[in-house]
Amino acid sequence: MNEHYPFVNPPLPYAYDALEPYIDTQTMYLHHDRLQQRYVVNLNIILKDYPQLQSLSLEELISDPESLPAEVRQGIINNAGGVYNHIIYFSGMTNSMTRSQADELYPAIQQDFGSVEQFFDEFKKYALSVFGSGYAWLVLDSNGRLRFVTTANQNSPVTDGFCVIAGIDVWEHAYFLKRFNDRAAYIEDWFHVVSWEAADERYKACMNVES
């Protein structure tokens, strides 16, 4: 992924059918190659006429929206957020049998949520609570504690100062072809393909930032 303009859509880190039977092949293709690509194209079109913004990374573009020119602020929030959020979502899934490994994140989950079961139950409740389109996120707050937050549309927790560890896309396009409007079933599917190894790496990076 380019660190700044012009942005490109990074390839999936696995084959389109790698997450079967939990996430279907056609959904992965349309989600990544059509929807994610459109966010990339739109973002580049917006930034083309704003050279002062072209050296900024995705995270920098969405971290302080109030500093952006008013006429393109919402467009950047929508499209830079769309690219950033999807990169975390796609890179946070795997077909690897080691997906449950999380050396440092696992004990932190037990400490902050009581048990893995409580963690999953609460994560599911947050993901189900999103009205319409959005995401549920596992983040690290400024006190170094894990918590769940939700965002609408393509807004990102980065804007609110959180460090992102993992996130589930609950827009209907992420699951409608397979699960129709059954978001709960999709969330259960997603739990089977989460890369907690990748989440662990993000958690370690977040802890380094906090320290």
C-alpha cells in the first residue's frame, strides 16, 4: 500500500476463496475489487487538486478531520476512511490454523474482559448494535486498556484517538450474498476467520505507541 497519494488498492493477503465456507468467494471479490477499489479511486480524485494533502498517509488524513479543507472534508472522511478501514478488515482475516495465536493480546483480553467467552459475547453485542452501516472495533484506549467501539459508515476510531487492533465490517455488502440480512450469523462466521496473530501484532504496535 502506498503511504501517500496516489493510493493503490493492496491485494488481498490470501486467495478470494481462502475464507470459505465462512466468507464466500464472490463476496470477497466484489468487496475488495469493486467496493474497496472505488474508495481508492475516489480518494485519489479528491486529492488530485490538493497538493498540500498529497504527502499525508491514510492515518494522517483521518486523524484530524477539522484540519482538512471544508469543501473536501467529508469526502476524505468517507473515502480515506473506507480505504483505511477495509485494509484493517481484510488483513485481519486468515485461513491459517494459527489464527488463534495471540501471545500478548490473549492475556490482555483475559485481564480486561474476564474471559475469552465474555470477550466474544461483548464483541458480538457491539457488532449487532450498529444501526445501518458501520464497524465494530477492538481498540486500545489512552489508558492502555482494551475496549470496544463502533463507528458509523466509514468513520474510524483513529479520529477519536484510539489505536485500532481489529475490526469487523458490518455493512450489509460484507455478508448479504451469503447471509442475506442475518448479521448475527455473519459475525459468527467472522469469528472463525479472524487472524488473532495479526491482531496481536497490531496490539504490540499500539502498546509501543502508548509507552
